[in-house]
Amino acid sequence: MPDQPLAETLTASADAFVRFEGVSVTYGSGTAQATPALSPTDLAFARGDFVCIVGPSGCGKTTLMQTLAGFLPPTGGRVSVGGVEVSGPGPDRGVVFQQAALFPWKTVAANAGFGPAMRGLPRTEQKERVEYWLRSVGLWDFRDRYPYQLSGGMQQRLAIARALANEPELLLMDEPFGALDALTREKMQEELHAVWKRRGMTVLFITHSVDEAVYLGTEVVVMSRRPGRILERIPAPFARIAGERDIRRIKAGADFVALREQVLELIWGEGG
Amino acid sequence: MSLGGLRRHRAGPRLALGCVSVAFALLAWQSVNTFHIIPSGLLASPAQVVAALIDISRHGYRGTSLGEDIGATLLRALGGFAVGTIVGVPLGLWMGMNRFAAAGANWIVQFLRPLPPLSFLVLLMLWLGTGDVAKVGLLALTAFPIIASATFAAVAAVPVQKIQAAASLGASRGQIFRHVMLPAALPTISTGLRIALAAAFSTVVAAELMAGSDGLGWMIFSASQFLRNDIILLGIIILGLLGMALSSLLLGLDRGLIHWRGRE
């Protein structure tokens, strides 16, 4: 990880790593059909945070993430990572979508190693990273298969391994477990949490599931209906302690249930 | 999956059914002859066609051997198809990648695509002569708009998330093109190539009917002037078999190379 220049660290207040400053998005702006998707939004978080965004459908959560990924230039405001303004997609920000968006013409290993190969890392390092990440998502034995020969959960694990093999500072996840069945989903939550604990990367995670957000996040950001804005930011303690306790026991605990109900009430109050 | 089961029949029964239907067609043909449903002077029997095949294989037809006629037709069809591919695929890719290229070229391509190629054969012959250049040019004009349209559509249909995923993994524009756009578009391009080859093949015969002194189309046309319907039928059968062979060759290449077709 490159050191941040001191001056930028000082101008960026506190220890913000990712900053949204007055970021707004209007689709088709300047035309008669202009649709505001995101109200001017300020949000900053630190290195190592696991920020979960929840909100009603179409509230602009994905739009917000896309400005950070560099897929969508904001209509107003600016997005920066480590003090550098985002101007397009880049390998410092790994992205995982709801649909795994894998490359079915490449083997599992070639999918996992896509980023390191495109960036021209030394061959031995490419191999090491592929093996490390395929082993850590349990797909090493499937390395010579093709993505379409994997189950939905395995495909999503491969998409995560592909993003992490680049060792990005920031991982952006847009409802990555939304298409999985409940059991697989909970297993994946546990595995993702374990990886985050081990690697300490910064994560922006978008989900419909309040349960998922409260379990995974160090912070839960609740957004309003379209055009989206941030209603409330709620610190969540479970990400820091989980891993020592079993996922089912955490989710059944009184403090977990209370926090989940608090977030749900905010969303229900929005009529979402 | 039950649907997968539906799509993957075993080869044995399929082969048998194919043979049965061909045998049935041959039997029907023979019956038409045997019971004189069509006067025998107007429809040769299967045996007469086989005799014509043996005769032409040995002595050729009006100065050209059967191999030469087949070769001439094949070379023209494949030559036109090759030129159409060499022009059509890059143009379609460029149109798919660049909206200015798309806007500039699409009307021309869409204008050419539905035109019956034979409608400009005479013009081509006036400009390029009655030889093979005009014929190959005609077939290239037949194949190229089909190939360019299919390639354009294929590139435009590449899922944006795959491109975004590649970009966020650090791929350059050129790498995205080579490693994502091209393979994602390949199944549709391949389908376009098969359709274009079939179109070129059916046009080559018509072109040979109008001008030329060799090729299967010429052989059929020439035989029809002498009412040699055994040779007409022989030419038709050889054409059909050649078309099937070419088509299944491309299909085999497609199945062998594009293993990800239809799979996510």
C-alpha cells in the first residue's frame, strides 16, 4: 500500500480514506427526462472499515457505488480515494457484482488471475496469487474447470477471489450474495468476514438484507427513497467481534436483534 | 437438468431417423418413376442419376471434369465468403466499438443486406468482366453485410458488467477488446458466418447460371439446355451435399472452439 502524502492526510480531515463530497447523480441531466437518482451526498470512511449501505429498491445505493468504482461520473461533487480524485475504474478498487460477471471462455484459474495477468505482474507472482486466493475460497481443486461448470455460490466465490487477487485497497460489492439461497448466503457472509479480518481491506458493501448489513458492517448506512440521501449512519459492533463466535449465535443475540430492528424501522419509516 | 436432457439426444436414434427419412425420399423418387407419375423423359430415375455420376466422373462434362466443376464452385463460394469475412468482421467490430463508425456505416450495411445479390450481378459483370472476379465480388457483397451486421450486434450485446469488471481489474482498452469483447461476441459472429456462407453458396450457383463455362451451376444450366435431367438432378444432389458438408464443417469448428456458447 502506497504511503499517503502528509499534506493530503492533513487536508482530508480525520483519517478518511474514501470521501464522497456533495456527490449527486442525475440521469439524463440537461434533458427533459432528467431523473435525479442521488441527492448531494457526503460520506467518508477510514481504511479498514466495512461500510454497509442499505435502503429501499432504487434508492441510489448502486449509483453511489458506481461513482466510487469510476463507472459513472457524478453530476456534481467529487469522489476521492486516499486523497486522489476518482476519474475512472482502476485496479485499486476491486468490484464484485450481483451477477458474477465472470469470463466463461477462461478457466477458473485464468479468471482468478485476470487482474495480475493484465497488469503484467511477474509470472511467479501471478501463480502464487491465483493459488493463494483459489485456496482461500475453496476453489483450488476446480482451477482447470470453466465458470459455467460451477454452482452459483462457487461462481460468486470466484468473482470475489478474482477481485482480491489484485489485492485492491478497496473492495466494492454490489449485492454480491443477492442471488444465492439463504444457506449459501450465510456461509458466504462468514467466509467474507473471515477474509476481511485476515486481510484488513476496506469494503463498501451494498445489500437489501438488513441482517447481512448488521452482521458484516462496522457501520450501517441507511439511505432514503429516490432521489437517495443518507438518513443515518449507525456503528455496528458485530464485525469486530464475529469470528470468535458462531454466526447463528450472533444473529440470535438480543443486541443483534435490537440493532437490526432499529435499522429496519428507519427503512420502514421511509415506506420502502 | 431436464431441459439439458431434452437438448442432448443420443446420436444413435438421430442417425437412424436421418437414414430412414433419406431412404423414404429415395423410395418416393423411385415410385414416381416406376408408376410413371411424371413421364420418364422428364424425371430421371435414381439409377440413371448414378449412371450419369459414373459417366461424368470418368469422362467429365463438356470438357471439364466433375472435380473441376466442384472445385470451381467451392473456390468461388469460399473466396467470396473469405473476402466478405475479411471486410465484414473488422467493420462490424469497429461499428460495435465506436458509435461514430456505427452511425456512418450502418445505413449502408442495412441497405445492402436485404438486396437480392443477383440484382447487381449484371452491373458487376459490366464493370469487372464475366470471369471469376465478378462472381467472387458478388459473393463478397452477399456475405459482407450479413457478417458485418452479426458482428456489430454481437459486440453491442456484450454485457456491460463484464467490461466494467475487466476495467476495474486493471485491463487496458486493448486488453478489454481482446480478452472480453472478442470472446464474448464470438458465438454470435460465428452464427453470422454460417448464415453468410449459406447465402454465398446459394448465390454462387445462380451466378454460374448466368455466366461462366465451369462450376456446378454452369453444369446444371448447360444440362437443362439439352434436357439432360439426369445431370440436372446430379448437380442438385452434389450441391446439396456440399452445402451440408460446409455447414457442418463450420458447426463443428464452432462446437469445438466456442465451448462457452449459451453458458454463463
